[in-house]
Amino acid sequence: MTDEFEKINFDEMFEQILVRDQMQNPTPERAAELLELAAAHKTNSLNYEMTEELRQYLIDCVQEYAQGTQHEKAFGTAKQMGRPSQEQKHISMNAHTWGIVLKGEKVLYALEETADVFNTTYDTTKFAWEKKNHQFGERELCRIGLDVFLVMNNRTLTPEEEKIATKYLKEEVSVSAIRKHNHIRKKYKERYKLKPVKRTVADESFDEFDSNSTDG
């Protein structure tokens, strides 16, 4: 392993290999994980830059829906994130609502506007926005809607938008993203044969990485 290779942060290498494996052997599960990693970058939740490999993969993913309407982009992105079909409409509505809320509009107005666009009722858009995860108590579909909005528009949250998102998610915007990132990282740690080494770079611990994936 060369010195240049060793200096690369494991998280960056992890992304690169995950993209490589997805390109060689595509799976819906890994596609969803890559888009979750991309969304974590878009919310400024990770302490490293998105790799060029993931950036290009993201461009390729959204290209399929690039000429579509905002609805089609949202539905397509939610589907690629591996969300069940029954959730995709609610997630798409939430993505549309976020587009309004992040401009500084009140959520009541945003939900009413979304209801008009999706030809549904205010109660339906409110349900989608406030639906909780029974295990974690968080606004799960609301958060996924934010991820979809950012990914499909190639947007990164501004500091002011982070404050708005935190207000409506009722938790720091990075909490869920970091939780998902750590879960994915842990899942692939053994599969990619990650081995710790005793060294630090710029006061940050790094890991040595054996990129021989055992993923079938």
C-alpha cells in the first residue's frame, strides 16, 4: 500500500469502494445506502468531502429523471432510496413542502400549497409531514423528504436552512444523518475487512483498508 493511498481517510475509501461495488453488482439496498450517504453530505453532517465517485454516481442516478417534473424527480429519488411504494407519495409531498419551507414560508402555508399541487387534502400532507417512526420517535418521512429534496436538486443546506430544518425535525439536522452513516459504515466494516492501525493524521484517527470486498 503506497503512502498516498494510506493517507486517504477511510470514509472516503469506503465511499469509493461502495460505489465501485454498486457499479459492478447493482442492488436496491446498496443504491439506497449510497443515496443516504449523499444526503448526509448535503446536510453538512459528515466531516469529510463527498468523493468524486459518489458525486458522479449521484449525477448518473438523477439523470434518469432530469427532464421530468419535480413530482417525477421526487418519486424517482424516493424509489431509488429503497422506500416502500406506499411511502413514496408521502415522501414526495414532503420534498415539495421542504422546497417551500426552506424559503422561509410557514409550514401551514407550505402544506396547503403541497395539497393543491398533489390534488389531495391538507390533512393528508399534514399526516405525511408529522408521521413518526415508532422505534425512534422521529419524523421519519419528513426527514426522508428533506433528503430527497436535497439529492434530486443537488442542493446543500445553508446555515440558515439548517436552523429551519432543525426546527421542524425537532432534532439537530445532522443527528439522523450521522446515525445512518455509522450504521452503514459498521455494516460494511467486516465485509471490506477494515483493520485499525495505530496512527493519527491531523488529530483524526484513520483506519487501514483492505478493499477486497466479499460482497457476492
